Amino acid sequence: MSEKSIRATLEERENLFSKYASKSYINVGRDIQEASCLFRTEYQRDRDRILHSKAFRRLKHKTQVFISPKGDHFVTRLTHTLEVSQISRTISRALNLNEDLAEAISLGHDLGHTPFGHIGEDEIDKIYANGFRHSSQSVRIVEKIEKDGKGLNLTWDVRQGIKFHSKPRGDFLSKLSSDNLTLEGQICRLSDAIAYLNHDIQDAFRAKILDISDVPSNILKILGESHSQRVNNLVKDIVLNSKKSIEYAQKSDSIPVISMSEKIKDVFYEFREFMFENVYIPEDLSEEGSTARKVIRVLYEYLNLNSDCLPIEYTSWNKDKNSVIVDYIAGMTDNYAIQFAERIEPGIAKSLIRT
């Protein structure tokens, strides 16, 4: 088999996908046109570019929820990303959609996350006049920041999925199709929530912030008492209900959506609200959360007065100092941010340093 026919064979296989699946050879949408790879589809190339990026490597040292936890088994932003990818691929394959696209979006969706998780994100948003959202920063990384301002030149479908993966508090499922997301993008959006709710509650148990007896019985009864039961039941429900939506769309000439049954959706929202009230908000209000905010602010103020400390890989192509500062801080790992802040103001991050 020639090299050229390898990619052609892969693209032919995509024609066996659901009619609603994204096809890698249609509407590629790269900002800069490139010659096709001889043995990979366009979405596979995007996945590989994300995996080999510097931003992806830094995810292993970025907070998911718990800042500087004691123990090796707490989730990091990288392990979260891998779990989202696994769930997205499972759902996509079960629905005969494009698994490569779902994987690429999943691997890239949190590249723009700050040190200290959503606490760091919220603090930068308060400081920076233009505002800050990690989803937009993830897109900025793949379009601009990586490769010293050149970006990764990803396809439109992957960038769109990354941009719209975030979810507001409350009912977000009714809005899944409002951004014209591909079905694979919708899958990533839901898989993200499935992953973080289930691994974050396990970490809350591990940190002894919660006990299983604290969890509303309705959640345990309907979704499951163990991590694997909850993930499996949520994935199964999404697959079965989305399959119905796809089948109905074929008959009615409508647009399918990735969906949950009403029963599961209600409990899913209950689960999510429980986590906000008992884990996410309390962590923000903790001593560690307060210290993380101080670290972010000290870094911003110092770099604003000492722009010579900004790396050339950011300043060589971006002359907006405030934008460069935000890009630099947002890209930091927890440990790097802590060490940098400690050099500026010794003792500021004492509660975050584990010995």
C-alpha cells in the first residue's frame, strides 16, 4: 500500500460514519493552507500537534481543584484531560461519529487553564481589563502562542470545539446546539463535566472534605455509589438518548443533539450543584485559595513594573505588554508561579509549599 493510499483509506472509512459525523477532509478550515499528510487525517494531525505542544506538557503540573494537595493520587489538569479524552472517544465510537475529532478537542480543551485552576482564572479575569476565560485562552494558545507566535494552525472544527467547551452553572444542556457545535464538540463539552464531577468528588473524599454519607441519596441511587458506576451510567444514558436523537433526525430532517434523558439530566444537575456548594466554592474560600489569588496578583504587579522579565518567546511577536503578562502568567504551572512569587515576596506562598 502506498503512502498516499493510507490517508485515502482512512478518509474512505470516515464515509462509513454516521451522516452527522464530521469528516476530516471536508471544510478543513486551517488559517494557513498546508499539504496533506500522507498517512494521517487532518484531525489526527491536530491531535498530534496538541500532544507535542509545550502547553500540553505543562498541564501535568497545573491544579485541577485542590491546590498543592498532600498525596500523589489527586487529579491534575493533565489527568483530567486524559479522562475527558477517554470518555469522548467512547461516546463518539458508540454513536459512529468521528473519534479523532473528539479526541483532538478533548486534548486541547484546557490548554489555556491558569495555575491554581478556576481560582487563578477568576483572579486574572478580575485584574485584566480585557477579561479572561480559559476556553478563549486555549484557542489563543493554538492560534497564536505556541511556536513563538505562529500557533499550531489547527482545523476550524477543533478550534470551535475548544472555544465552546465551557459550561455555565445551571442548565447548559439546552444550549448545546446553540453554538453550532459539531456533535463531537458537544460530546467533549459533556464529557468534560462527567470527568470533573466524578474525579473531583473522589478527590474530595481523599482530602476528607466530604464523606460518602454527605452525598444526597438521590445521586447515589440513580447515578451509582462508585466512581465507575457513575461514569458508566452517565455515558450509557448519553449514548442511548443521543442515538434516539440521531435516528429521529434522520426521519424528520432535523438536527440531532447529544443529550441525556430527563431523569438523568435532573440528577446530573443536582450532582453538579452539590459539587459547587460543597467543593468548588469552599476551596476558593480556603486559605490555599486566598493565597493563590495573592500569588497571581503579585506576579501581575511585578511583571507590569519589570517587563524585562517577560520571556522573548512572548514579546517577540506581541507588543501589548498587558496581554503578554497575562499569556505568561496563564501559562505558568503551579510550582513555577509559587517559586516566582516567593522570589518577589518571600513567604507569600507559604501555605502552598508542601515539604
